[in-house]
Amino acid sequence: MKSLLLVSAFLAALTSASGVAFADTWSPTISAEHGKGGHTSLKIVEPHGLHVVVQTPSGPHEDTIPTVVNLPDQDAFLMVTVTAANGEKWAQKVEIHAHKQTRLQLEHRVATAAAGPQKKARKYIARAANFTSRCKTRTPIKFEFLNAEGQTAFEQVVAPGADAQFQAEEGSYDVRAYIQENGAWRFMTTSKQQVNSDSFKVGFGCARPGSVRVEWLSPR
């Protein structure tokens, strides 16, 4: 018994994780009122267009909703089966009162698939280099990586002359470069970068010794 319970729990978890649809939901509303001319009947009003079978004393009554089933003037419990377009069924005995019209209304909600686990983006080994050691003025560089939504995905600060190694998720980024002035970060420029391998490299600084022009450079 314990093993059976464990297997059932495992299958339930597997179904949820794999995105398999749950069962549809049905909400019945049943009421009764005096029938026309004192006759007994079953009136099914919703959901429109669905197939219905009512097991009556004289045999099965098949139709599409809405439908009215005339019945013998006696109390009874009749099995009603409604089938949706996706094959899902609602089946239940409905109480019938003599000399009254029983009204059945069903609310049908189609199940949606459970969301599966989100796939995590692959991470690559990346490098960022600060070439301001060649500049007239040396300064730390902050690299800010913005994702497709324009939000900061991560930042990397690199000291003058240093080459930092870090991990970056696969994707396209707008990379902003900042230099440090008087203890504050000053924005310089933005470059579009694509992280898709362990060979990703980005650099910023001066191409020639003693230069005052900072630019994007590719580390070797």
C-alpha cells in the first residue's frame, strides 16, 4: 500500500511538472419550478452546443444543449451525461420532481496546461578588461550589462590594467561603460554585445599609451 501511494504521488508530481492538462471543471446549478400544464420535464439550458444524453424510463434521450426532455409524472433520479468538444464529460444523477420542470445549468471551464519548469539560460565564462592603464589618467571601469527588458542583469568592476573573469548568462546585452571620477561613476558609452560562448570578451580604455581617448577594445 505504501509503495502504491509513493507511485501515485510521483505520477501526480510528474504530470504537474510536465505541463499535462488537468481535468476540466463543471459547476452545476439545479432548480425546479411548476411545469407547464402540471407536466414533468427536464430543461437543460447550458452549455450551448454540447452533446447530452439523458437516461429516461423510455430510453436514452440524445440532443444538443439547450433541450427539454418530457418525462412521466413521477419522482425520479435520471443520469445525465454532457460531453464537451474536447471529450471531457460530466455525468451525474439529477433529481426529478413530479409535475415540475427541473432546470439544469452547467458552467464548463476547460483546463489549462500546468506551466512546466522554466529552462535556465546557460552560463558562459566571460572576460572584461580595463585598458585605462594606457591612458593619461588611470581609472576603474564598471561594465553594466542590461538585458532585453532594459534591466541590469549584472555588473562587473575592473581595476586599471586588470582583466576580470566572470560568468554571464547567454543572451544579447547592452553593455554600458563607466569611468570613476571623484568617487562617482560617470557614464561613457554603450555597446551591443552577444554572449554565446566561453570566448566572450569585452574591453574599454585607451588603444595607445598616453592617450586621452577611451573606446571599446577587444582583449586578446
